Amino acid sequence: MGNLRRREELLKPTERKKPVRGGEMKKGRRKAVRVKRPLEKALNRGEKSTIRLLVNGQEHVLRIGKRPDEVDPSHTLTFTLRETLGLTGTKIGCDHGACGACTVLMDGKAVLSCMILTVEAEGKEITTIEGLRDRESGQLDPLQQAFIDHTAFQCGFCTPGMILSAKALLIEKASPGEQDVKEALSGNYCRCISHYHILDAVMSVIRMGGKTDETSI
Ligand code: FES
Ligand code: FES
């Protein structure tokens, strides 16, 4: 109970980010955002038979259809990442835009992939936890390393989403403060109550100017 209370202090309800239609995290009340879907219309009219996804720097051309290796227009981005592309680092918690476990980067911004249809992600650059390490050296991203160094997880289910939300913040802001971090992570829930360790891990990366603390490796 004490832990729960401390967690509530860390993430006050009014500060939590809520998802909006289209998957982007927004602060405050849920807003209705009109999503244009010309691609979906083209799919429904049968004018398009494939879509191109750019995931972790790799292009995938996927056929539209019902077979296991195809993308149904009703598939969410989470489903396609996990089931079609085999990128199971992206987790499904609620599948309803409430927990943040499915967070990925889309054009550098944190989005809830369970709230985005795969067809809406065509032409966007998607980064999942598998694509965060340096593509040439294979070295972990400083945030990944900091989570290990600070043992900022227990079961690890929320960890990919937490790291990608923090990554989006560091892309957006060179030197965010503690409050910025709390706000950026307020849409990500950790059932294991690891929030204080997570905050420590992210702040350590910020203190190091976005780099890994070499002394900790
Ligand atoms: S699985 Fe997407 S927000 Fe919970
Ligand atoms: S470490 Fe288990 S849910 Fe966060």
C-alpha cells in the first residue's frame, strides 16, 4: 500500500498523459483527433495490394490480405510488429491505449502502437526496442544500458515502452528536467512499481548528456 501511495505521488492523475486516436500521447483530456485515411479508402476500393513499412531502418513490403504473412486493414501496428514481423519486444498490456506497454517511436515520437492501424503507419519511420541499439556497433542505447545498471525493472514487461517514451523525450529535449521525465513517462504503467528506479535510470542518462555512464559497464 505504501508503495502504491508513493507511486501515486510520483504520477499525479492530472499529470498523466492520455492517448488520443492515432496513438500519439497527449497531456490532459482525451481529445478526438480526426485521422485522414485515404490509404484505407484505397484499400477498401481494392486499388492497393501492398503496403511499405520502414521498421528499425529496414523496409518491409507486405501484402494486404488475411493470410498470416499479410496485413489485414484492421490489424493494429502492434499486431503486425509482433505477429507478422516477429518483433515481440513491443508488448501488449491492455490493447486499449491505457498502459503504454506497446509504445514505439513513429518519426521520432512516442506513439501507442495498439491505437494505430498498420495501414496508417505506411511511409513512417518506426523504431521498436529491437532497433534502438547502435546499428553499426551493436552497442545498447544509453537508456537501455542505464535500465540495466539501475535495475529499473522487475518482470520487464513495461520496460520497452518506458525506454521508448524516455527516448522520445530525449529526442525532443536536449536536457529535460525531472518533471519532464515524470510527465513523459506518465502514460506508461509499471505493475511492479519500479518507477523510482526508472526515474533514476533516465535521469542518469540526462546527467551524462545522453551518453552511457562508462564507469557502470
Ligand atoms: S497495449 Fe497499447 S496502451 Fe496498453
Ligand atoms: S517491471 Fe514489471 S511491469 Fe514494470
